[in-house]
Amino acid sequence: ETGVTQSPTHLIKTRGQQVTLRCSSQSGHNTVSWYQQALGQGPQFIFQYYREEENGRGNFPPRFSGLQFPNYSSELNVNALELDDSALYLCASSLDQYEQYFGPGTRLTVT
Amino acid sequence: AQSVAQPEDQVNVAEGNPLTVKCTYSVSGNPYLFWYVQYPNRGLQFLLKYITGDNLVKGSYGFEAEFNKSQTSFHLKKPSALVSDSALYFCAVRPLNSGYSTLTFGKGTMLLVSP
């Protein structure tokens, strides 16, 4: 069974730029959730995709957007990067409503 | 809206002693509760979950958690701590019958086990 993978591991961007983060779900999982974990904080829910449709969104602005592909992999896109977007971005996959399994995360630094 | 409180930023315990990491929650309806552990520069690893049934839930690495509905608590416990248990621990909750499975996390508790 393949676990959740994320790429890249680390990323440095400049304020105002755009970034795309990628996630491959655990085999057999059809639901992907994205979280932002700022330094010293717990993960905060960004949005969730179920069978290629967004079915839930947290308190994040529209410049945070996503996609889920037919193979259930996913992308998180962030436009017009701000300094406060610096964080660990976690992807989690699950089968329907069951427990979520997390990837190792992508550390984004915005300068 | 649901919420999770982890009242301790850090818990210190000596190796071999029992440990408790506290968590209280607020949610509409019945809760679906989780504990995750995070090692430095790593993602979250699932430890255990509570859905229904026995209030004492056993999980990975010898950890267990006790669900107390009247106190809305879900404390993480281990009878004998190991130095390798030192990590950041997160409690999370979601409503059992919510339309989607997103989790609300606490801010985390750092567990430090001394030799």
C-alpha cells in the first residue's frame, strides 16, 4: 500500500508570486484535504475534494484554489503570495468519511 | 462550529513514568475524535481514534485514550513513557455525521520525555 506523498519538500517564493503544491493520495482513497500549519500552530483546514469536486472549504481567501484529478491526486494553488502564507502545507487522503492519513508536507517560505 | 483545546503547551515526564496529554472538545452532536503525533519536519502520524463503543481506545505504540462524554474530554495516555515518545501531539475532532470529513485540530502539546 502506497502512502500519501507530497512534492516538493521545500519551496522558497517571493511575495506576489504563485505556487503549486502537489499531493498523491494513498492507494484506494477518493478524498483529499489540504491543511496549512503555521509555525507553532495546529493544522488549519483549507479545503477538501471528494471525487474531483470541492465539498468543503475553510476560512481561506479565493487565492487559495485546488484541483483533484481522476486518479485522486491533487494540487493546491496559491496566487499573489503573502509573507503570512509561509507555513507547512499538509495533504491528507481518506476513503469517504474515514480517518485521514497525512503526507510529509511541503514547507513553503515566502520572502 | 467545533473546537479543540489542548491546555498544556508542553508536558514533561521521566522515562518509565506514566504520561497524560489533555484534550477537551466542543462539537455539535456526537464526536469523532483523533490523536496524531508529529515528529520534527514530518507530517502527522495517526495514533488512534474514537467513534463509538468502549470509552478506552487503544492505539499505536502503546498509547491509549479515554473518552469522557460528560467532561467532553479525550485525554491521551501511556503507562510507561519512552524517550522516543518525545514529539508534538495533536488532538482533533469532527462531527460524526458531518457531510465531509475535515478535522479541527488543537494547537498541539509538546511531550518531552527525559532519560
